[in-house]
Amino acid sequence: MLIKREKIVAGNWKMNLDRQKSIALAESIATQHADASSVTIVLCPPNVYIEAVGAAIGIAQGKNASRLALGAQNMHELANGAFTGEVAAAMLVDCGCRYVILGHSERRTLYAETNATVNAKTKAALAAGLTPIVCVGELLEEREAARTDEVVARQITGSLSGLPAADFTRIIVAYEPVWAIGTGRVATPQQAQEVHALIRGLLVTMSSADIAGQVRIVYGGSVKPDNANDLASQPDIDGALVGGASLKAEDFLGIAKAFQ
Ligand code: PEP
């Protein structure tokens, strides 16, 4: 049976833009992205601008259930406590977030996040009602040493271990080869499809064929409007996680359109 998965395109703004530019970008996207679109767009601004961006896209008017939603770039795995500078899942929900990016390669490499950390965060996000976007992906030297499958398999099994099978339908996996992030060097559609198929196979063993068939697996790494169509044509690529190109409404919407 052919399963039609709803496409999703998330913009990871990272530590960019100021309040005014964040609001202007969000407003521009909100006015151009139709509620009737088949693609869900998720905006992930810096935490301090989440509510301002939420207001700009009409979250308070109940628009958060629509095709335009808010996400965060990270969260802590615990609910509260003495963790200076951190933010908990329930706080993100309180600010209007429906999604959270977890285990981004920058978190893994710059902040030493392990698969165990990502696993704890994934469970906490789900418990709070957030949809985690769990990132995995190999380094260039790992790809060159033909270790991509082994590395991605370890990240998937480690980051998603212990989840009840039904919870797999509530997560999104982002395959982001580290060598493609912010480098302008996008994976070929075939390279991406191969890894997405591998991930789906792993999800089958961790849940069931039926459940794994429902999981959205998005690609990230130098996605631009001019390469998005080819990526979108692959059977296991269900959307994109976009960094640089998410900072320009025209480019970001162009990518979303490719997944329509
Ligand atoms: C990212 O950081 O998740 C990302 C995909 O960045 P870029 O699109 O700039 O490669």
C-alpha cells in the first residue's frame, strides 16, 4: 500500500536575525503560505523571538493548528531545575511551539550532545506534546570511509531507543549529512534517498512496517530552491530542514513549493 505522508519544511534560523527582521520574515512567509497548502512550514527562531514570531504568524488566533507552525532549535531534557540558560519542553509549548529540533549536528559537535542526550530529549519532547525533529547524519570522513550506514544506524537506534512503537508516528527524522550543512555541497538525490531508505528500514525494525511507513524523514544540508525539486522527487524524502535558505522568504517558500 502506498502511504502518502504529509510534507514538512522546517526553517532553522539558528542564531541569526534580530527581533524586527524575525517578525518581518515571519510575516512575509505567513502572507504567502496558503493554509490550503499541502506542505506544513515550521519556523524555528531563536528562543527569545519565539513569541514575537508566533504573534507575527497568528498563533494567538489559533493558527498554530494550520500549515504554519512554530518550533524551537533545542531544549533541555528535564522539566525544571537549576540549569542556567536552558529551556524545558513545557516552556516551549507555553510559548506556542509545536515542534523542536533535537540533536542537530551543531549541538552534537559544539555542545557534546550524545545519542543518549538526544534520546532523553526526544522522550521529554513527546511527553510534553511536542513533535521532535531528530537529526542524524555522518561526517565527511565517515562517508569517505564508507561508514555512513553504520554511523546513521547507531544514531537512529541510540536516539530513538525505548520509544513505544506508537510514538514513532509522532516524530520526524532529519537526515543531515554534516558535510552538506552550510557548505553549499548538497547530497545528490540518490545519496539522500539511499540513507532515507536505510533509516526507514531501521524504523521498521524498531516499530513496524506500518508505523515506519508513516514517519516523515526530511533531508537537510544546503537545500535551495534550485535543488529542492530533485530531492522532493525521491520516494522517501518527505520534506526539508533548511538553514541558510530559510532566512529569505522567497528561497524558503520556493523550497516549500517543491514539496507541494
Ligand atoms: C541546518 O543547519 O540544519 C542546515 C540544513 O543548514 P543549511 O541549509 O544552511 O545547509
